[in-house]
Amino acid sequence: MKVESAVRRGLFWVSFSTSARQGIEFCTALFLAALLAPEDFGVFAMASLVIGWMGMVRDLGFGAALIHNQEEIEESAHTAFTLITGTAVVLCAGTWAVSPIAARFFGTSELTAVLRVLGFSFIIISLRVVQATMLQKNLNFKKNSIPPLISSLAHGIVCVSLALLGYGVWSIVVGSLFGNALLTVHYWFISPFRPRLRFKWQTARRLVGYGNIALLDNILIFLLMTFDRAAIGRILGVKPLGYYDFAYRVANLPATRVTRVVSNVMFPVYSRLQRDVNELKQTYLQTIRYLAIIVVPVSAALAGLGPSFAVLLYGGKWVPALGALRILVIYGVTTGIGAPAATVLYALGRPRDSLTINAIKGALTIGFIYHSAVHGGIIGVAALFATVQVVATALLIWRANRLLGIEAADYLHWLGLPAGCTGAAAIMGLALAARYPAILQSWTGAIGTSLILILVYGLLLLRCDGELRSVGSRVWAVCQSKNPLARSRA
């Protein structure tokens, strides 16, 4: 299969799966936000932090190493499976032991039982990591896209059903375990690869040579992504953490999902192109282009319209989270735009560069987090994390562009058009809000405004982007050729 064809197929299937999952998870979050209290979200956020901290070494960096590695692929997969599974058993036991300590740290006794149950997710997840990675490595994105979609649906049904029955935070806990278990079983059914408990020292050393830097980088990334919630939970308490966690999830949902699409599809593709810098450069720039077309307007819509929809859905229940939500959208959009640059560094065998940039990000965060939480509350923490992320993303893009020989003007060219069209649509939205102040206070007005702005953005983009018009024309021609009614008229 040609790389270009693989990219198109991969983007289609992963985009389809991710969009559908995003819709399911968004609906699940809406229902849970109505059925559960902010304290329930706070407890689960605390548990997720601890599980995340314990699980930083879960795959030992071998997932990235398996995709990047082009030698002794099957033997490498068996060795990785053995080490990942063994590590998961240790992590499950460790979670059981540290759960009382975590509960005392956060001052929440219910956290002990929640953590001990969630600890079993380490073993469940470890049993599917290698199968999913091998499908991704072989660019088999169709098979790799369906299981997470079914898992998300099952997770949502279980969570909402238990929440309706009054199980509080346990509705999310049980739903999470059920979804993970179903996903693991599904991967064992669809994957042709059957990992074995087999270990080879030479293979392990080669994987570790790449994986140890990737592991350290992933650990640092996770710490940075969760340090805000840890600080809020420790300094401000469970209720502010519930508000912040809600804002973080909503603000980052589109960007993180799109970023996952890019990483899942483009990392194995970039890795195959690592010796052809010219082809890698062109593929990378096309990725930036299409990523910006989606991420920039969606993030702007969340910042501008998200608070109005939140008030319409929940009344005043989540109003304290809305200021942080607007700021965290900046964090989300910069994370999404910077994702391809980080993926390029990994594909070129330069995870150390990403590690260095994240270390700078960590130093800035640690230096200002306490002051931001004490004096600014959740708004202050959100502002700090958004600012630091902007700096880190700029460094990632600069480093990747330098390695690929891309000038700043060429890179900004691909970002400028979506940003300009988004800005024009935003100006129209502000004009509508100024002319009709109550327009966003009703469902009809909010939905109508959203549809108008989507139409304006789409028309501006098609008007200014000739290549996108050409793609649209080809798609329309294909659809017409397969339409029996259109053929009969012709």
C-alpha cells in the first residue's frame, strides 16, 4: 500500500472513529454533569491523577519503540508484551498499597476504595497494548478504529445507567472498567498477532535504547498534564477541582481527539518516511494544514459559544467553571497545533528534543503553580498552563521546522487561512451578539447563531482555498457518479 493511500485511509477511519467517540463521550459527559455532583467529578479526577501517576511507566515507552523499530518485529513484540504485562501486575499491587496514602493526601476517604478498584485497569489495558500497536504499525487503521468506538458506547451506557440509579462516582468507575475490559477482549478477537510471554535480552536492550527517552518524555508530559489538577485538589479542595476538571475536559475534548487522530495515523507514516526528508516535509505541512482547518474554528467556537450552551444545559450549576473553560481553550488549541511537530521529532529518532522542551515547560510550571493557585484560584492555574503551553508549542514547532528545513513563513502560510476565516466568523458572531444581546440566551438563538457561523466559516474557507475547492469538487463528482438518479438524468 502506498504511503499516500495509507494516510488517506488512516485519516478517514481514525477520524470517523474519533468523531463518533467524541460525540458519544460528549453526550455521556452532558448526562453525567446533569446527574452527578461536582464532588463526584472531583473524587474521580483525584483517582485518575493517582492512576495516571502510577501508570506513567505502564508501557515502558515500548509502544513508540515498536512503531519506530523496523527490525525483528515479532520478537520485539513478544518481549514488549512480557515486560508490559509484568509491569501491570506490579502497578496493580502498588495501587492497592498506596491508595490509603493518596486518600490522606487529598483528604478524601472515599478515594481509597475507588483507587483499589481502578487499579485492576492496569492489567486489563496491558493485555491489549501490543495488539493495538501492531495494528497501528502496519497501518491497519480500519481494524484499529472500531473497537474503541464500541468501547466508548458501552462505557457511556454503563456510566449513565448507574448514575440514574444513584451510584454517584461509582458509575464512572464501573463504566471505565467495563469499557476497558470490552476493548481488550475486542482486540484479542480482531488482531491476527498473538503475543507470547517470551523474553530476549538483546531485543529488550534495543527497545529500551529508544523507549527509555520516550518513557521519560511521556512521564514528564503526563506530570505536566495533571500537575494543575493535583495542585488544585491539594490547595483548593475537591469542589474547585470538580469545576476545573469539567472545564479542562470540555475545553480540550476536540483538540485532544484531533491530536490523537494525528498521532495514531502520522507517527507510523512519519516513521516510514524518516529517511526521505523531502517527502516527510511535504506530508508534515499537509498535516498542519488540515489540522488547523478543524482545530482552530472548533476551539474558537468552544471559547465563544461553550459557556452559553453550558448555562442553557445546566443553569448556574457549572458557572464557576466557565472562566477557566475559556482560558483552557487556548491550552487545547496550542496542544493540537503542536502535536505534529512532536510526532516528527519521534519519527526522526529525536525524542530527546521533545524531552528537553517538556523539561523547560515543567520548570516554568513548578515555579509559578503555587502562586497561581493561591492568588488566582482555578482561573489563575488555567492562565498559567495556557501560557506555558504556548511557549512549549512554539519551541516544538521551531525545532521540527528546523530539522525539516521549513521556513517560518511557509509554516505560517498553512495556519493563516484557517485563522483568518475563523477570525472573520468570530467578528460576525460578536456583531450579532452586540446587535441582539439576548440571542445566546435561548436554544433557538444559540443553535441558529452556531449554524450561521459554521456556514460563514465554510464559505470563506472554500472561497479562499483553491485546493480545498478542488478536493470538494472531486468528492462531489464521485458521489454523483455513484448516484443512480443522477446517472439516469444524465
